[in-house]
Amino acid sequence: MKCQDCGQTLRKAEGDYLAETKELGSVRVPKIRWLQCPLCKGRYLPAGEITKVNNYIKVTVAQYLAACPISQFVSATKAGEILGVTKQAFSKNQRIKHGFIYAYPMDGKQYYLKESVQKFKETGDGRVPLSLAVHEPVASMKRSMKISRLALNPAEPSVHALAAGRAG
Ligand SMILES: [Zn+2]
């Protein structure tokens, strides 16, 4: 398998993968395998490893939300009031369903981070940086975070997804 950009033969690599996220900035994801171009350092992640990265980010975001004080969350009714829509319209909104407002389940109901609802109202994207929303830092989380310029972004040319059947 060769690099799509410069034709070099890719080499196997594995280790911590630094993913750039809207929610948490750079997240260090442990034990990820990828193929790397020795020349341009372009990285090719197999689909299964991308899933692992995405799941790790999801779990980490949930842990951050769990660390936010309950007083920072509002019900769907209250969140709808803030946005000036009914609870029904709020719950049916596709962008909200897709995580543009941080939601956290408690007692079988969804609750929404107030700051995230406010940001959604202003910009249409309520994904505020969670490291700022958590006022009491989670010690184990802090240790796994590191600032880096490396990114996991579909638009980033140096990171390629390996489509099924295209490898080899
Ligand atoms: Zn290359």
C-alpha cells in the first residue's frame, strides 16, 4: 500500500493517537494502529481504528459531562424556552439530536448543558469547549490530555481513511 500523495510505501505504526476535537481540543487516544508515509508523515487509519477513536472521544465527552455540576443542566422544556421553541420542536431538531447541544441522561431523561444551549442559540453550534465548562477538573482526564498540533479531521489532507477493499 502506497501513500496517495507521494507514492512511498506505507509503514505500520501504532501508539497513542492525537485527535483534534471541537469538544475537548486535542485528545490522546491510546493503542491505535495506522499506516504512515515515511516521507510526508501522512497517516492512513483503517475504518475500525477510526471507530475506536470516535468511541473513545464519545466516552471521554460523556465523562466530562458527568463531571459538570447538575446545576449547569436544564430540562428539554427549559432548553426549548431558552431557544424560543416548544419542547416537541426542541426534541425533534436534527442538529440537536446529532449532538450540537450537549445532552446528558439522568433518571431516564435527557438534560442539556445550559451553556451549550446558549451557544447553540447564538451560533447554531452548542459544542462549547468542555475543558472550560468543567470547573472541577477530572484528575485522570487531565493526565490523558495533551496539547498538540496533530489533528484527526476529515478535511485534514494528511489523515486518510482506508476505505473497505482499498487496502493492500
Ligand atoms: Zn506521503
